[in-house]
Amino acid sequence: MKITTMTGGTRQRRRAALGLLLACSALVSSPVSPAMAQTRSPFPPQNGSLPSVANATSPTSNTASNTALRGSTSAQTTTNTAEDQNQDDPNVATGTTPGRNQTANQEPPYEEDLNQPREEPLDRGAEPVETQEQPREPGDPTGIRMGSFLLRPSINQSIDTETRRSSGTKIRRDYLSTTIRGTLTSDWSRHSLTVTGEGTLERNLGSSSQGEQPEANINADLRLDLSNDTVAHITGGYRFSREDDYDPNALGGASTQPGVHEFTGGASVQRDFGKIRGTAALDLSRAAYTDAKLSDGTIVSSKDRNRTGIDGRLRLGYELSPALVPYVEVATGHTFYDLRRDNSGYARSSQSYAARTGVEFDLGEKLRGEIGTGYEIVDYEDDRLKSVGAVTFNGTATWSPQRGTNVDLGLRTTVQDSTTPGQSGWVEYQATAALTHEMRDNLIARLTGSSTLRDFPSGGPSDETVWIGGAGLTWAINRYLDLTGDVEYEHAGGGGTNDKIVRAGVGLTLKR
């Protein structure tokens, strides 16, 4: 009879196979713990955060069932381990694989502790969970998280110089300019709120404050997703500026022109009826003027210019394709002056009517916007003031001819009220353009330009034209600090006006 001696290697392979069979049997027969069931779900919680990887992959979950299992088998495991101390299998001494005598003398189900660590995981499918990435923040590191909002503030401090030539005189001033900007956006699953603000404060390097142009502007837009086909917007805003010296309503000989406080608010609802798109909107506005100051120190009140306006409009569009939506629009409005008659005795409250047609276009990232033309007329309450009517052009467009280059274009037509006795108002056409080009990853060049034509009715002042052109560079020193440089040229001519202004400045922008 031939006797075969069992070597240590053969005994080790048999023990490993038997251990694998026992582990699979135990895993199939035991229930899945609540913690493991949660990690296997393909859907994350409603708040968007993933379960903790540490808790999901820990070999000992400290559940009540595992604790009881370890308590009932600890004594027997210790005895069997001691009996196999003389075997040539090193894994028995370490306790990583059950001993031969332990499994041979037991009846199913085998009472082994599956919670003990092993050299190799039995479940290969659990390995990717260990390398699963946690949720990452957006690529842009700037911004301050405020609950469900993200605030992106910046502050620019620059030193500037301005040279003004008007009527044969030359005035130069050097000043410090501080500009604060910010954007607050919501991070909601439904609806959205966007608030943008900007304010500029100028301080002359000297005792005189003549020529300082403080500005402030803040706007808010609340979008309400009422349904899949209905979207509503509630808007509000405030703006402060000071009238230019060459403005037709500017006060001659004033060292400080009146400041204008403008308040705006509105609501609109847009609904799609298949291929038909309808929009209804209501807008409110309020303009309040501060006093002007003459060169001799005299204060001149401008309260007779304070007014409130209300406007309503209806638009109906038809979707020829997702890229082209032609539309027709009608609008009407009324302007109420606080004082029935101004300082010259004219009743300037008015009623306006407008109609226009145009097309909305959206060709993707390359080109989108809208353009339209129509006619508007304004009738004044005072019979001595003639109605002002004109063909209007309005539109906006954003064009990106290549990656890193953006062009913004705009057209706007408005009717402005006059303060000159016997003059009702004028039509103002404005065209704007802005070009930004990314020369390098951290260097952006800017070009801006605008042209404004003031068309006065016959019998009034001659037409005026205002040209503005500018250029600038922004160098990103790092993600939080920019170096900026700007130069601008402004020319106003016609109607007895010939003003030329050159501005230049350099500054630093700190952003977060």
C-alpha cells in the first residue's frame, strides 16, 4: 500500500479553497446590513452628498450581529489556533485563514469569524468603492459660499488722470478711483436669483471736488419656474449717476451737475403655447434729481424734474425653428411728474405708444441675441409741447468668432424729455460694442466703443453726437489679484458743444 505524505503546500491550498467556500456560503446566507444596502444604491441622497467612504468600506461595521458573532466564537477560535501552532502553515499562527482541524471537526454551518482581516478581499466588486472620488468643488476657486448662494466680490483701486478741453479751456485733474463689484447667485434646484452690483467713488488729489463722477448700480432678477412652459421674472434695481456737462439738460455754469437717483422694478410672464411664445410685462421707474451747485456757490433745485413712469408691453412670437423666433410687440406707458408744471410753467407729463417687430436668434455659443425695429410716439399733456415720434431700433447680440474672443453689440432708441422752455424732447439713438480677447491664459485685452446721436425736432437745437472709445488690459497675477490698465477718449460735438476728454489709469483688483 502506497502512502502519500501531505506536504505543507498541498495542505495550504486545500485550506484556502475550503475557506473560500465557507466564506461564500456565509455571505449568501447572512442578511445585508443597512449600511451596505445604502452604499449599493445608485441614487445619492436628495442633498446630493455621497455616503461616507470610510463607513461603507470598513471591514468591521460594529453592528449588533457582528459583535454577537465575535463573542460566541472567540473561545473556540483561540483553542483551534493553539492546536495548529506546530503546523508548517504560517497563516494559521496569524489567524488569517481557518486551521485544518478547526474546519474538519465542525458541522455546518461553520462557526468562523468572517470579520477577521484577510490578505486579499473576497469581494472583488467592492474595490472600486475604495477609490471612488468624493464630490469636488467647481474648477473656479473664487467665490464665497453663503448657504445656498455664491458671492463673487472684487474691489479695484486705481490712480487716474483726466484732461478735458471745452470751449478753448483746458482742465486737468488727477484722482483716485475705488470700484467695488459683486455678483450673488443662487444654487437652487428650482427657480434662481441673481444680484449684481457695482459702485465707483472718485476722490480728487487736491482740495477741489469739481469733476468727480460717483456712480452706483445694483440689479436683482428673480426667475420663477412656474411650470415647464411658464417662466416669470421679478426684477428690481437702483442706479445713481451725475449728469454730464454736455448733456442737453445740464445746467450752464454749474460746478456740480444734478445727480440722478433711478429706481426700477418690474414683472414679466413668458409662456409657450406649442410653437407660439407669449410674453406680458409691466415695468415701473422712478427718477429723483438732486440739487445743482453753481460756480458761485448758489444751489439750484431740480425737484421739478422728479417723475414716475409705468409701462406695459405684450409680445407674441412664433418659433420657426429653435434658432429663429420672429415676434411682434406693442407697448404703452405713462409718465407722471411730481409737479404738474415745471419751473418754466410747462406740464410735461406724457403718454407713449410703441409698436415693433423683430426676430430672436440663437445659433448656439457662436451667435445669439435679438434685433427689432418699430415706431414710438410720445404725447405731452401741455398743448404747447409738440409730440415726439421716431423710428426705433433695438437689439443685442453676442458673437464669439473663436475661442477666447467675445463681441457684444447693442442698439437702443429712447425718447428723452427736455427742460428747455418750449422744447418737448428729443430722440436718442445709441450703439455700443465691446470686444474681449484672451491673449494668454492670464492676459485679457479689451476694446470698447459707443456712439450716441441726439436727434432734436425741427426748430430746436442742432443734433449732437457723442463718441467714446477705450482700450484696456487685465493681467491676472494670481487667482485673487489682477493688474489693470485703461485709456479712454470721449468727444461730444454739435449743438454748440465741442468737448474732448481723455482719461487714463492703472490699478489693482482684489477678487475672491
